[in-house]
Amino acid sequence: MDGLMQNVPLTVDRIIDHAAAWHGAREVVSRDADGHVSRSSYAAIHADARRVSNALAAAGIAPGDRIATMGWNSGRHLAAWYGAAGMGVVLHTLNPRLFLEQIAYIANHAGDRLLIADPSTADLVAQLLPQVPSIERVIFFCDGPSLPHTDYPAIAFDDWITDEPAEFAWGGFDENAACGLCYTSGTTGNPKGVLYSHRSNYLHALMTLQRDALALSARDTVLLVVPMYHANAWGVVYSAPAVGAKLVLPGQRMDGESIYNLIEQEGVTYSAAVPTVWQMLLQYVQENGKRFTTLERVTIGGSACPESIIRTFRDEYGVDVIQGWGMTETSPLGTVSVPNAVVAAQPADEQMAYKLKQGRLLCGLEMKLVDDAGVRLPHDGRTPGRLMVKGPTIASAYFGGEGGDVLDAEGFFDTGDVATIDGEGYMHITDRAKDVVKSGGEWISSIEIENIAMGHPAVANAAVVGIAHPKWDERPILLCQLLPGARADGDDLRAWLDGRIARWWMPDDVLFVDEIPLGPTGKIDKKAIRAGLTGYTLPFEVTR
């Protein structure tokens, strides 16, 4: 027997329709590369998105076609996002920080027909176009006077849509239709395309709005620092409009001063970004004696959050840090580290052990740990295993069939992470499977050593990699980037780690570098670190 409920497709155009109808005057604030702040609203974004749909239709773009954006977070980008999705076109977000060869590979693989890009990428676009013959037209996210001078035909976004009507018949397609396309970082082999559906994005928005997730509301002002070109912007492009939160889009300027000024000028209550952004912000605030007057909480994801960041936000500024975990293939949010009843009853310092974990599973998802043979492992908080996930917001395959069958016999996706799960349901990433240091048949967590090292008062950033060893297979070494003007040596770092990690985990060497290389999404680029260590040998024999 079927239920007697209306069958309404879960397509994302309904989200911006709702925002325009019931939160139409709520502000959407954008800052451009020059620092100029412009103000729009959900109603205005909705109208521009429909103009985008008409402009796309006039260009011969049809449902299922892929169009690319390559831009920073802005109101124009948001209008393009919903204008494409609303008519059934697949929005493919390109990361302008990738190498040209990677962008060309991704755009060709996707078969992008049209490119809407930030003016700052004009030179990059000039190099890209000869390599991607499928791109028929280029539009820049700007007004007419700001259109860059190029040797190829291009038009300003505002001019492209200005004469188009603000009415378009959105929807009318299945909720399982493709909505967005985002490629993985390609740290091992070529990037792979993750093809989100309308249904998966809609459900992901509802899941992230839970009180034990991002908990956004109409009372929030959200600073979306995480780029729109990265993993659905953590879903905030859907969840913020869904509840009518004021949305602040910071553009390209991510330095501590610029982020702080936006937080204070716009009354930001919530923000989301990777740890490196928060490190820059805290450094600026501390060096200049600043305070936060409205900021209440931040979500940190993309890589494990050092305890020093959580404590500084909490103890010095009264800001709650919520750690989350996910990946491009999980839409992306999968777990969030907010206290359950048992943890909430503990003193604040005892709760820290849980805040350092990646958290509890969102409703609607399943999670398990397995060994290399696929056998399930216990959730005892001690036994590490491969982290596997399953659910309606998890990828079932890669675009174009790349990578073959990615699910196990039970339909679980292998995240590539190594983790533990404790009795309270808190998942803790101990490493990426490819980054774990395997020494003497046992695993050493590079992430745990890194986070402890970053608690040293002289350390700005740290990375641990495994180096081949004739007896132990691998041994860890620690690379440290010091804060400006700070001084420390290897003995200082070993003394700091002593007693905080197992003795046999102690890095065999400590190297000081001017900069820890970061990938295009702000994560530590261990592939680049390993390449830079070609020819390196360990300094002495290790005894255990």
C-alpha cells in the first residue's frame, strides 16, 4: 500500500524558489578582488538565476549538458549555479588553483560546452581554450566595464543576462537527474568526476541542517569561506538559502585581515573553512589585539584540526569549533563532532578528546571499518581500519566509469581513510590509507603527530611522511614551518612530542622548511613533499 502523500521531486530549484518567496529580502553579500562589497538578495539572485537559464537556452545548452564555472565565491556565481541546475543543466565547478594540465584534462573529460570564469583567470582561460575544443563560449563574472581585454571572444556576465526575462519554467525532470559535477583532487592518478544528483544535494542540505550538524538558521549570518568550486561548497550553497541565512561571499581574498574585516562588518555568526584559513585569521587577530563581536561557531574540515586552534578559539575568543569530515564523494559532509548527551555531561577539558575526532554520523548514512580482507572491525576506539560509507549522498560510481566498480559487496564506498570508531559513535581519522606510516608491521598516524607538533608555540604548520627503512619498512620524519620570527630546533620538537606520543612513533628526523606545500584546496600536499625528498636518507638507525 502506498502512502497518500504528494509526490514532489526533490530538485534544488525548489530551494532557491523557497528562499526568494519566504526570505527574499535576506542579503547576499559579495566582495570582489579589489575589496569592493556589493549587496544583493535571495530574490535578486533568484531573478538573475532565471535570466541565466534563458541565456543558456538561447545558447543551445540543454538538460544534461555540462557547463563549467571557474570562479570565487560571489553572488554572480550563485546565480549561475542555480540558473544551470534549475533547467537540468549540469554545473561543473573548475578549481582555478589547479595546474593548467589538470584543468584541461578535467574540462575535456566533462565535455564542458561553456565556461563562466572570474576575470582574474583571463590569462589562464587563454591557455585553456586551445586545449579544450568543446568550450564554445566564455563569459566572465563581472559587469561590462570590468570585462578583461582578451584575444578571444568573451562577454561580461551582466551583459550576457541583462536582456533575458526573469521567468523560466524550472524543474519538470526526475529528482535523480544529474545536478552538479566536481572532480577529486587527483592525488593518486587522474582526477575523477563525482556526479551529484538533485535528490542527493537536496537530502544533503536537509541532513546538514540538523541541530547536530551545521545547525544553520534564519538568524545566522554565514561567511562561506570554503570555495564554491570545492565539493559543493560543503553544501552551504543549498543549506543557507533553505533557511534564509544571510550569506557573505568573500571572493578571492582569504588573508586573515580580509576575513576578519568581513566577519566584523557583516556581523557573521557562523563560518566554514579548512584549518589553514583559521590559522591565518587567528594569527592576525592575536598580533593586532582584535576580538570577535558576533562570531559564535566555525566548522573546520578538509583536514584534521589541531588542538591549538580549537583551544584558542574557545578559550581566548569564546568561539565554538565544530570539526567535520567528508570528501567530494560524500557530497561532502559525512560526520560532525558535536557532543552527544554522554560527552556533553563531561567537563570542557574532557570533551576536548571528542572535539579532536571527526565526529558522529549524519542520519541517513551508514559507516563501517574493515581490514584489508574486507572483514568488519570492532568500534572500540582503538582498532584502526579502512573507513567505508554508504547512503543516498555517497557516490556509487565515477563519471565516465573511471575507476571501475567502487562499491563493495554490501554497497559501501571505500573512503581511502584509516579510522577508528569508539563506543559513543565518534569516528576519528588516523590517516589517509596512502599516508599512514607502516613501521615494523604497525601503523603510525601521521595526522596525530602533525596535530601535536602544531601545538608547539613556534610551529605554524607541520607534516609527517614515511621514509623507507631497511629494517622497519618505513619510519616517520617531521617537517616544520615556523611562525615568522620564531626559533626552534629538532631537540625542541622532540621534547615537545615526548610523552605525547608513543616512543616508537618519535620522528627519526625533524626538518625545518620555509613553507609546507599545500594543495589547491588548502590541504597539505604530501605528494609534493615526497617529491622534494627524493634522495633523502634517514640520519640514524632506530631502535624500538
